[in-house]
Amino acid sequence: MGNLFTRLKNTIAADFHEILDNKEQKNPIALLNQYLRQCEVEVEKVRKLVERQYSLKDQFTREYREARTLADKRKHQAEIAKEAGENELYEFALQEQISYEERAVRLQEALRNASQHLVELEKKYEEMKHKLKDMHIKRMELMGRENIARANHRMNQVLESNSYSNKAYTSFEDMESYLDRLEHQVNSSYHRNTIDARIAQLEKDMKNEETHSIS
């Protein structure tokens, strides 16, 4: 039975990794974005833990100071009760002093541990933020490389006339040929119209000269 579950687990893991591999091949940047979002979620969780640890440290600090203050207060009251001969009141104040001092010691240790854990959490949190930032920069670098690769691929397709031989004006060579033909047509029309205009002007000038000669 154990071997069956092991094989089943391995099969499921293999299928999962195959799905990831296929997804990575189709759109690696999308998969990277998914990983980054998961990392951001983890960093946010740690940030909340750090904030909670700060809060716990503040609470331990307040509780410790309060216990220490009450212990000192009961100590002073016990001394007064002892001097006044109030044994019952003295015993009560002394017991209270001991209880508060024991609590203060316990809270002081808890505060020390909380402070130490806070330092460790802050260190890990900063490391995670740096790693996340590095991953974002790496993603930008990869996106830049992918963009250049895609741009070069598209440009090569456009520049290579054989890739688009059956499509009109889809390459720069076709477009240049079209522009050459268009320029030739425009120039021909321009020259033709210019010649027509010049001949017409010459005819008009000649008629004017004949008219002046007869006169």
C-alpha cells in the first residue's frame, strides 16, 4: 500500500511539473509573474508578523514596567507596615511584592526573547525584500531580452522578402519597389504636365508675336 501511494504521489508530481514545463514554454514571463506574486504574498505575511512582534514587544515592555512599578510600590508599603508594627498588612504587602517581582522577572525574560525574535524576523524580512527586489530586476532584464528577441524576430520577418512573398507590400523591399514606381509615375506626370504647360505657353507667345507683326 505504501508503494502504491508513493507511485501515485510521484505520478501526480510528474504531471504537475509537466504542466509547469508546458506553461513555461508557452509563456515564461507569465509564469515568472505568478512566482513573483507568490513571493510578494510571503513577504507580506512576514511583514505582518514583524508588525505583530513589535506589538508584542511593546506589550511585554508595558507589562514589565507595570510589574516592576507595583513590586517597588509593595516593597515600600511593606517597609512602612513593618515599621508601624502592622504584621498582617506587612505580610500581605510582602507577598504582593514577591508576586510582582516574580512576574517582572518572567516578563523581562519574555521581553528579551521577543526582542531577539524581532531582530531575527527583521533580518529575514529585509533579506526577503532584497531578494524580491532582485527578482523584480531580473524579471525586467528578462522582459527586456524577450522584447528584443521578439522585435528582432518580427523585423527579420519583415526584412526577409521570402517570408512574405505572397503578400502585397509586407516587406520593406516590396514597399521600396512600390515607392519607386509611385515616384516614377509622379515624376512622369509632373514632367508631362510641365511640358504641356510650356508648349501651351510657347504657342500663346507665338500667336501674340504673329498678331503684333500683322499690326
